Amino acid sequence: MKPILKLAELFRTAVCVAGFACVSMSANAGYPEKPITITVPTAPGGTVDVVARIMGEQFSILLQQPVVVNNKAGAGGAIGTQAAKREQPDGYNILFTANSNQLIVPWVYKKAGFDPLQDFVPIAAIGVVPNVLCVHPSFPAKNFKEFLAEIKAHPEKYQYASAGAGTLNHLLGEMLKERSGIKMEHIAYKGVGPAMTDVIGGQVPMLFASLPSAVQSIKAGQLRALAVSSATRSPLLPDIPAISEQFPGFSGDLWVAFYAPKGTPKAVIDTLHSAVKKAMASPAVQQRFRDLGITPLNDGPDQLAQRQEKELLQWRDIVRTSGATVD
């Protein structure tokens, strides 16, 4: 009788497992069935926020559910990222962030509170943008070569603003200092918006800002663009040189991407990735990206995982060289 009992036990176990699988599949089959929240770990008005809202509009149409963008800025993006990490892994709370927040902050902040590889599941990378070195219109230099000469002639006279310690625009300043030998003081703000406001107001002479967040101020004459951080010039600012033209190999682009908390079902990730692809195919979205200077990316979950693993180590080395750390 024992073998029969064992067979019966195995049969009951198999039925339970099959039943659980069916429940799980049915739970995901109707996704999404309620509003979706996109957590953005930066302040309103910056590139991450702007692109999140463009994608949120498309998600709402494609997934037929309301989509809310929730900004939780602070600590270089760590506060919002920690909040996203704690959400239920059901696809109703996802993270939209930049490589600077996701891959630089863990090296800069000793207590970042998240692991980009272990705590999140990649969904898709959306686009890449250069940062642009901008100065107040009253700044003596009219171009990048004059800028370098002015800073070298007056060491430690000038300051540059950033969106916060450990952000990409902070480290770009440190990279430029290291490559060129110039000296500038770093002034950290809580977001690129406040930093740009003070540069426009003349309180701080310069900053690196993502092109989408700065382009209107550049066109309006409130800021003067001197150079871009991408490996080549931006089609949106064809007359502005890339820093790499002066310092070969210099490159620091901002890219933005969707992530979900670890444990989010693959079926949900696939649904969200499909929505991203459909949104990116929209002519209206493509035009808005062109207007902002954003180059679309087509990274799915696997490609995004490879991208972040490689870049995470690159930023580790840059942070160590710069000595930029926050307790």
C-alpha cells in the first residue's frame, strides 16, 4: 500500500502545483486591471520627468488604464529608488530612472539603500541624450576653448552647479577637471531645475545639464551652450562641439529606462516591454524625442541588463578616481 500512498501523495502535490500555476497565470492574464504608478526619483522638469510623462501618456492609451507619475526626488535619486524597491512586484508600481541615478549613486552614496542588479528587473531602455555645458550669458568665454583658457587663468575662481552629489552632471564636471587640469568648485542642488534656475539668475556661472532640460533656455538666450558630453555633436546643436573633439575619449551620456521591483512576473514585464515598443513606434513620440534631442534606444530586458552591468563598473572607476562620495 505504501507505493500507492506515495503515488497518491505525488498526485495531490502535482494538482496543487498545477492549481497554483493556473492561479498565477490568471492573476497576470488581465494585467493591467487598475491604475499604474511610475516612480521618478528626480524633481519635476528634468529629462527623466519629461520623458516619463511622454511615456506615461502612451501607456495610458495602450494599456487602457490611468498612469500616474510620482516624483520622489532626493539623495541623487536614492530616495525614490528605495521607495520603488519596496513596492509590490505586481507591475502596478514601476520605476523610470536614469543611468546616473541607477548606476552612479550606489558608488557615491555609502548607504544608497538599493542594489541596481539585485533589486530590480529591467524592462526597457527608452532613449539617450547628451549633457551640455552651459554658462550664464555674461560669462567671458564665447566658446569651449575660451572657456578652458578662462578657467585656467583664474583657478578656483569659478563654480559649477549640479543636480546633486553623485549625479551625472556632477561627475561630468569632475571628469572635465581631471582631463583638462582646470579647477572649479562644485555646488550641489536638489535637482537640475533649481541648479539651472540659479545659473540663469547669475548666482552660479555654469552647469552641465541634459539637453532636453536646457534646450529651451539655450534657444531663449538665457544660457550659452559651449560643448556637449556625447562622443559626437548633437543634431539639435550642430554648431556646438563635443568635448571629445578637444579631449578624445571623453563621453558621458544620460540614458533613461524602465525597471520593475525584483519578483515582478515575466508576463508583466513582457506586457510593459510590448507597450514601450508600441509607444516608441508612434510618429508623435518620435517627433517629440527629436525636438528634445533624444536618440531612441531599443534595449529590451536582456539588452538593458547587459548595458547596465557593463556601465556599472565603468562608473565605479570614475567615482573612485573623482573621490566623490557621500556618507
